Amino acid sequence: MQAAELLVECLEREGVEHVFGLPGEETEDLLFALRDSEVRFVPCRHEQGAAFMANVHGRLTGEAGVCLSTLGPGATNLMTGVADANLDKAPVVAISAQGGLERLHKESHQALDIVGLFEPITKWNTRISEPEIVHESVRKAFKLAEYEKPGATHLEFPEDVAAEDTSAEPLPNRGNVQRPDPDLESVERVVDLLAGANRPIVIAGNGAVRTHAARELRAFVEETGAPVACTYMGKGALSDADEHSLMTLDSGHHEEASTAIEQADLVVTVGYDIAEHDPAGWNPSAETTIVHVDSAPAEVYEHYNPDIEVVADPGATLRALTGACADLGATYEESWYADLREGIVSDVAERGTADDVFTVRGALPYLRDALADHDVLLSDVGSHKMAIAQNYPTYEPNTCIISNGLASMGIAVPGAVAADLAVEHSVVAATGDGGFLMNAAELETAERLDCGFTVVLFVDDDYGLISEKQLEDRGEQFGTEIGNPDFEAFTESFGAEHYRPDSWPALESAFDQATSHDDLSVVEVQLG
Ligand SMILES: Cc1ncc(C[n+]2csc(CCOP(=O)(O)OP(=O)(O)O)c2C)c(N)n1
């Protein structure tokens, strides 16, 4: 069989259902091999969109999402979405074509050092330089992308190699790489710290959701009474309806979650990446006692130098800690943070009513009401993301998807395409006007695939987060104002439904209507 056919058989063996990408002349053999396979090729409108789709697929399912580009400009277009996956720890396998091996030693049409370009933005990355290594390369790309901590891998597939014959066969994915259990000595040391603490607090990060440690986290707080604040990407690790939840790290009108961390005498982090949230924010003195529970050792950083690191499966560590705390009777008063939680809960519940001047914060309670606990909200990046992270109560893991590692604008709409394909629940993409128009062309992909998600589009004719910072720093703004198309005509030209509510009751009914049917829709919210 052809090497291209073998590569596609390997994808089938990995259980891949969709390859998101754009064609090129150099992917021709691969594309026709995909046509004749069980894998569905999804033509996208920009390689960045394809990479964001693979990224969100990986985050939601734990199985690597796959994106495909041609050589040169196709490969460079993939890079933002691939880098985003890598820093957000989402499993992605990116495949790009390359010119034939005979022309790569010299300047030639569209040829770039793609492996060199992907080197700093992937966990692993190689050229498939001969047909006999296709099966090992693909298996390794998936294994490394999916294994803790997950990330992006990349395969460069030169067109002449793709066309050659091979006798190799796909390697089965035996899925037998287990995360280790914690060592007893570390657990005992943590238990000693917990036994001596009066006000321990848990910070749950991306890894708590990703490694499926939510059940164990819930059991731990139930047993001990310790409160939990999630990072933006850890949202849903503990339900925000739980009385132990302090929502997200900087939730609360008076930053109550941060106050709780200041008042705590021990911080236990679970699956926390400093790329996501700089610990200097909650540990400015660098004197907080920290326990690091994660699948990998902590990065070395002055403001994050844990007293104990338990490097193992986070769920298994929490199980061991819960058992030991139960034996010791190590429980804590909930009274020390009950008022702080109360402050956060009442702040978050405040819905917009005044003068029909729309704000993102005021809209969120209506959006929350329109969605069920398991429905998925994806946020783009901007001022609206901060509001969503801090004020959108989340009840289940993986139901509020935020990019906070690379934090790239433009992820929400393509991400919603992948989410719509991956989950049975309703999907909403919330985005600013800046991020929306970066990848709005994927609305055509969505319509073609018959996706039924809702875009909530917050319009302020501005790169809002940036002007907010400029105004705060220097009282004036520059370089942030933008214009917009007629979003009604724009949306309808894709065949999607458009809503532009002009009052809070109309906004409530637009959210209800748009999220309750199966058609693609855009709810345009003109901010005051
Ligand atoms: C690809 C990319 N370019 C630039 C930035 C820097 N940036 C962060 S937020 C932001 C503004 C976002 O504007 P918009 O999408 O309208 O959302 P808003 O802040 O108004 O809610 C910019 C430019 C980024 N994070 N990602």
C-alpha cells in the first residue's frame, strides 16, 4: 500500500473520526486515502481554524484532535492553534505536507523548514522521511500528544514519501500507559501539613479537569471542608453550586477568592500550571506554604516553590489524602470562608436590568439560565473572557472552555464546531467582535456540517480588554478602535439565524430561543 494510505490506516487505528484541515497540491495522496477511509476530512476556511478545532476536540475528549495542512503557508497558518494546544495542554496531532525530499536542500517553491518552525511549539515533532517509519511515527505522535501532560505533536509528510509503497502495518494503540500512584512518604508529609493547618485551601487547575480528578476533589472537600478556587481552565472541577466553591481565582466584586487565599495557611494545588495563572498574583511574598499535586513536577519559579510535590495521578493522590484525613479526623471550619463565598454568590447572581444598557456581566446570568449544567460554553479571549471566567457558574468539568495558556483570540467559533461534533449537549461560543471576525469564516464550515451551536457576540467596536488596560494605566486609549460589518446581513449570508435584542427581556428570550433549537445562530449583543 501507499505510505499515505498507511498513514490513514494508522489514523483509523487510533480511532480518529475527523481530520480538520485545508487541502494543498502536496496532500493529494493523503486526501484521496482519507476519502476512501472511515475518517471524515473536514475542509476548513483557514488552517488556524482547523488547528483550533483539533485543539478543542482534544480538550473535550482527551483524545488527540487531528489537523492537516499543506506545506509552507498552510503549515505556518496552523501554528497559532497548535501553539495554543501545546500551552493549554490539549492533545493535538498536526500533520503538514512538505515538498519532495529531492528539493529540500535548496530554495524551492513554498518550502520552509517546517520541523524547525514547529520545534518550539510542540512536545514532539518529526519528518516522516521514509515510508517504513509511518506506523511508528503516527503511534508516537498520538502517544506523546495524549500522555500527561498532553500537548501538540507534529508530523511533516513529504509528498514523494507519501506516494511510495510500504509493507509496514499500523501499530495498535494499546492504551496501557497508566499514571503512577503517589508514594506513601509524600502523602504522609502532606497529611502532616494538613493536620497542622487551620485554613487550607485548594486551587484546582486545568490538570484537575484533564486527569478526571473532579470526583476525588469533590470527595476530598466533602471530607475535610476545605474550600476550592479554580483557575480559568479548571472551572467545573468542583461545582460552583457546592458550598465549598469560591469559584474562580479572582472571583467576587471584592476579590473574595483572593482574600480567602490570603487568609489561608496552606495552599494545595491540583493540576496547576503556572503558564495559566501567574502565582505571583496569589503568592506575592513567595512565603505561602504550598503542596503541589500534579502529574508532573512544578516549574521552578520564585513565587511557586512548593514545600511538597506529589507527582502522580492527581485523582489517586486526592483519594489517598481523603482516606488519611478521614482516619485523622482532619476537618476544618467552613465558617472562615462562608461569608466570602456568600459575597461571590450574590455578586455573580446580579443580572443586568438597568436602562437596557448591555454588559457582559449582566448578560451572564441569563445565559446561565438558558443552558443546562452539561451544556458547553466556549469563551474567546478578551474582556468578555475575564467576565465569563469570574462570573459564569460552572457545574461540571469541561463545560466552560477557556484558553488561558497561549490565550489566543479566535478560538471560540472554530472550537464550537469541534465541540458540536464531539458532545451531545448544546454548545455556545461567546466572543468579542475582535476575536469573532478573526475566524468567522468557519461559520461556513459549521453550516456545511449542519452544526447547531449559538454564537453570543459581544459588540463594542473595540479591542476591549486592551483599551481597558490602557485607560487604567494612562487614562487614554490608542490603536484599539475598530469598525464592524452589518452583523445581521453578515450572519444571514452564512444561512445562520440572527438576533439583536434591544432590552433585557428580549436578550433573555433570544438566549432561550437560540439555544433551544438545532440551527446555527448568532445573538448580537451591542454593549453599552
Ligand atoms: C491572536 C491574538 N492577538 C492579540 C491578542 C491580544 N489581545 C488580548 S484581548 C484582545 C482584545 C480582544 O477584543 P475582542 O475580541 O473584541 O474582545 P473584548 O476584549 O472586546 O471582549 C487582544 C487584542 C491575543 N490575545 N491574541
